[in-house]
Amino acid sequence: MGTRRPLGRQFGWLWASYAVSAYGSGLGFGALPLIAVLVLHTGPAEVSALSAVGPAVGALLAVPLAPWVEFRRKRPVMVAADLVRFAAMASIPLAYVCGVLGFGQLFAVSAVVAAARIAFGAASGAYLKAVVRPDDLLVANARFESTNWSSIAIGPPLGGAAIGAFGPVSTVLADAGSYLLSALGLAAIRDREEAPPPRSAGRTGSLLDGWRHLFGDRGLRALYLNNLLVSGLIMATEPVLAVLLLRQLHFPAWQYGLAFAAPCLGGLVGSRLARRVVARYGRAWVFRTVGTLRAIWLIGLAFVRPGAVGLVTVMAVELAIIVNMSLFTPVLAAYRLERTPQHLVARTLTAWSIGQQGAIAVLTALGGLLADLTGPRTALAVAGLLALGTPLLLPRHEPAPPHPPALLDSRA
């Protein structure tokens, strides 16, 4: 039961803060598109832009933040990112009450929150590597993963009930409050953080250094390219599947919500198994086998039928994907931190997040266009067929360990 061993007080506060904001985001899941539809009465094009283009703009805003995050203490950066997200989200219910809420504000909030999320993720990854022993990185990331999936399983149904009882902006207010609580939790950590790495005279500290590291490491390069496609294809099916289930197959809204919320409990299973599976089969086996299993089920969504059989089909496919994703992701996250020197962690994680968000935006837009031209089933089938090819990008074996830390630090 190694996943229960203590990882220290600093990690405890970091995990608690993450959990608070994760459950707040779970409550507010999909709140901005919902407000756009229910309050502003926007059309499908505007809602799609809010869901895909807003976060993509946020990723562009995060580009200059990477060097800034890298060369500063990470805990204040996380607190600042939480406060920015609190202010941005809190502006929506304030504008709603004042009667001045507009689509432009929703778009701006979407972009700002996405940029702050990327900055927070980069800073928290660097902070995690500094406060947790290398052999505990997998355990720590598995705990984050289980928290993430449980928040997705529990938050949206509760958020839907809150919207029905208290109005369309209630979950946004709860989400904003969760960021404030997260910031307070991080501020409560009293241990002094080590000084960030100094800028070297020959380097500007560009975000490109993160991509250079990703593409210069054979193992990370393969996993990065694989992750771009798998994440992008899985996320691209969500709006298309919504059209198929709700508009063409006439699923009730509660069944649609159940089809996505219930399988998220599988994330608890996969994340809890991660450490034991690695111990028994090895990390290379996880990358090759579990990495394949998380991609091959997507094609099943193209065969969904009406009624109970269709509901069970969606839930079974989503469960299979989520169990394997939740097992694979913490192993990948720990491996990525292990192979990245401390002076490059923030830039590498930012580069990873920007690339992933860009891939999701592009593939979501292409999936929507294909669905408009050919129909949702065809778009889902194409996404599933492309996903079947993604295991070819996975590393066949685990690459040799990276350079010794002393050599890496000397080049910082």
C-alpha cells in the first residue's frame, strides 16, 4: 500500500490546495459555454470559439510567462496564478448582477484562466520536484491524478444541481472561491523555498529551451508527440459526441451527464494502480501497453446506438479510456520530471502544456468542420481510426537515464 506513505507537510499543503481548486473547477465544469447559451443566447459558432479558441489564446499568452516562472520562486507564482484566476472568474457573477455581462468578457476570462492554469502547472511541477524525493514522484503524481478524476466525477452533477437551484453563475462563483482558498493554502506553507536557478550569461531563458529539451530527449520526444495526438483526438470527440447523443439520438440530458461522470470513477482505479503496475511490469511496459490501450477504444464511439445499449456503450468506452489514461498519466508525469533538470522544469512543462492545448484546439476545430460536412459518426470514426495509429509514436523501450545532475546543472 505504498501509495499511502507520507510525502511531507509541503506536499500535503500543495495537494490540499490542488484538491480545493480541482473540485471548484469540477463544479464549474462547462460553466462558461453554459452561460453563453443560457444567459447570452449565443449560437454554436460562438460557443465553439469559447471552448477551443479561448484556451488557445490563453496558451499564446502563456508563452512569455515560462521564463518568468522559471527564474522566480515557485510558491509565489502559484499564489499569483490562483489570485488571477479568482479575479477573472469572480468578474463574471459581478458583471451578471450589474447587467453588463457580454460574450467578450467570457472569451477574455477563458483566455486569462487558461494562461494562469499553464503558469500554475509549470510552477507546481517545479515545486513538486523540489519538495518530493525522486522515488516518490510517481506516488505524488498518482495522488494528483486521482484527485483530478474524482473531482470530474463528482463536480459536474453537483454543479448542474447548483445551477438549477441558484442560477447560471452560481458554479462560477464557487469556482472563483476555490482559487482563493487554494491561494490561502499555498500561502500557509511556511517552509522557506530554495532560490530559483540564476540566469546564465549566455542564455535568455526562452520558452524554446523547453521545446529543445523535449525534442532533444528521445524518450520525451516520442511521448510528447504521442500525447499531442491522443489528447487532441480524445478531446476533439467531445463536442461531436454531444451533437450525436443529444441531437440525433435524443439522449436525455441526465443520461448524457451520467455517460461522462460515472466512468470518471475509473480514474481512481487507474491512478491507484500506477505504482504497483510499474513495480511489477516496469515503466517501459506501461508506456507501450497502457499507452496503446488508452487510444484503441476511441473508435467505439462511432458505433453508439439509441437507448440503453447506446448509453452502456458510451460508458464502457469512456471507462476503458479513463482507466488507462489515469494509469498512464502519473507515470508519464513522473518520468518527465525525472528527465528534466531543475533549471528547465518550468519551461519544459509550459512548452508541453502549450503544445497540448494547441493540438486540442486545432483537432477540435477540424473535428467540428468534418462533422458539419459528413456527420458526427463519420467524424468520430475518423478520430478513432487516427487514434489507432498513435501507438506507433510510443517508445518501444525506456531510454537510458539522462545525464548526471551535476553535468546538467553546470550547463544551467
